Amino acid sequence: MEKFVIRGGNPLRGEVTISGAKNAAVAIIAGTILSDEPCLLENVPEIRDINICVKILYEMGASIKIIDKNTIRVDPRGISDPTVPYELARACRASSYFLGTLLGRFRQADVPMPGGCDLGDRPIDQHLKAFNLLGARHSIDGGCVSLRADRLVGSQIYFDVVTVGGTINAIFAAVKADGLTVIENAAKEPQIVDVANFLNSMGADIMGAGTDVIKIRGVKYLKGVTYGIIPDPIEAGTYMVAAAATKGDVLIKNVIPKHLESITDKLRKAGAYVEEFDDSIHVRCSSRLMKTSFKTLVHPGFPTDMQPQLSTMLTTAEGTSVVTDNIFDNRFRYANELRRFGADITVEGTTAVIQGIEELSGATVKATDLRAGAALVIAGLMANGTTVVEDIYHIERGYENIDEKLRGLGADITRVTDFDNKRMAV
């Protein structure tokens, strides 16, 4: 088992380049199934979840060519069996997107219930509602979701709650359906716009992505394209927070500043300097940050995927911060790990109260999920002394070469294995 050993106290300084967006890439990779020709995907992050999605395609019969570590060619024409392998589906939450793409292409799909981080209840009832309205029948047996449709027909879909996955799956299922589909109360996250742009570049007819009403007129054929994934706003936000938390000075390159507005706003309120450029953001901080309270909301509100990182930064801010996560029930599981650093954080339900202290102390901790793992790395960078972060496979689900990028900013972070005890000596 690999771990990160971090010797904290070094302000991050320099430049870092952001990789392609995980949440967009996993959906777009699944979306290649709908293409009637090969597709070339660029700016694909080299992370664990991407590898799983590509392997799912390969196991189902797609032809995969790795051009380089961030570019892949997918030819989906060899797929004949619309069944996702069980073990691969259970390893990745994004496997749920194969429901929409397989249904859209084959009018049937068999996909095990998806895995991923344990963040509480993440039902797919809204996904199934959309599929049913488009003409599909569903059954769930032995942890596997089966979809069948004689034909898919455009429909009016209203989501009872805003759902990113449900919105994307509805788009996938509707893009080759007969007639017009209208999705109301749609999610507006950047990855939804990226998915729609990808499909439109192939010849789909999708309007309104990025608003709460999306219209899709079904088409019969989707051509192959070369398409570049957008930069990852959560990775960018993580480095923005890390720069401020360590009193650093970092230029974060290859970003879309508009996607980061809610993060920029919170950092400025806490006292960090943030300057926006066309495709980069400069963050610096030289003094103790101030308390900042916030709530997570659907886009364009503050993203739940950035809540653990910002909450960690606030553990040494002056004053008391109150953080509420309205998206996932189990987002604060990392709080117990932060207490090992000496943090004063109290959780009740979906709200955490953080009393800022002067300094964190190094500790041995475990990543409980992807974003919590990133938060613990930030805590290790902030802390005085040595930190060991275990179960880093969670972190590598969503961050490309995080240790290498941090070392490029001056961090003292080393990847070690359990048997490499000498390197872990402090």
C-alpha cells in the first residue's frame, strides 16, 4: 500500500498546470459509445477513474489506442454486448453513465450499481425516471440495473432534484431518440456543458446546456471527432486553496476562471490575494487568513467537491467558521482525521463548526474519499512536522501526479510503500 509522507511548513511557490477535468472526462469517455465513428480525446487526465472507464470500453469490445498519456483514440464500433463488467463498475461511480450511452445506442443496457466514494446516499431514481419517460423499462436485480426499450421517444423530463449525473444520462439517452426532449430543472455544472459541446461537435442537436432547461432534438448519426476536455476546476481549486493555506504564491495555469468564481470569492473573503487572467489564476497569501462561513450548493454555488479542502484551510484561520454541506450526507467523515492534526472541528449533521488554531501538527491519517484525501494532503502541507497520508488510492482517482506537481511548487512530499520504512523515518 502506498502512502504520502509530507514534511510541512513550506509555502508553495511557482507555477502548476491543471489537467483535464475528471468529471467531464469520465462522462465523455462513456459518451463515445454513441459515436458511429472513432473519436480522439485530448487533455484526458491520467487518473485511476479514467483508466477504469477506458477498461470498461475495452472489455465491451471497443478498440482503444493510447496516443500518449493524455490522448486516447476510441473506436466504439466493435461493442456488441451492452453489459458493463461487474468488478469494473463497482470500482467507479462514473460507470452509471454507461446506462445512458448504452441505452441510447443499443436500446438496452445492463450495468451493475456504481461504486466510488462513500459520501452517503446517491440514488439513481432520477436517472431511471428520465429513462422511463423516454420509453425505457427498467429492473434492478442482484445489484444490476437493466434497461430495455423498443424505441426511445423524446419527452418532457422534470427532475425533482437537481442532479448532475441524471442530467448527463438524460442527454445521452435522448441524443438519438425520436423527436424533441426537454429537460427541466437541469444541472448547470461545467462538465454538462462540456458533454453537450462534445456531442454537438459530433452532430447532436443540444441547446441550453449550462441553463436549467436543456432541449435535445434526436439525430440518427454521430460522426467521429477530435475533442479536448476542459481543465479541471476542482483540481484548480485545490491548488488555489493549498497556495493560500500555506501562505504561498502560486500561478495556476490552464484554467477557465469563470468556473472558479465561487472558490475565488471565498478565498478573497478569507484574505487571500487572487488575480484572474485569461487562462490562469494567481493566488498568494502572506498573513493569517480570516474566518469564512459558507454553504455548498449546486452550480454556480460553492461546490461540494471543494468543501473539505476549504474547510481544512480554515482550521488555522482567525476566528470561528461555520460550514454546511447541503449535497452529501457523509462529506465530513474526514473531520476525525483533521482532529489528529490538532484541529478544533465539531460536526453536527451536515454542519461543521471550525475554531481556528495557530498551527496544525503533523499526524498519520487515512484518506476516506477522493476530496477528503486532497484535504489531508493540504493539512500535511500546512502542518508543523511530518504527516503520513494513507490510502492514497482515493486521491489518485481524481488528481494526476499530485505529488509530482506539489514537489514542483516546493513541497516536501514523498510517495512510499509499507515496506519502505527507512524512507518514512523522521
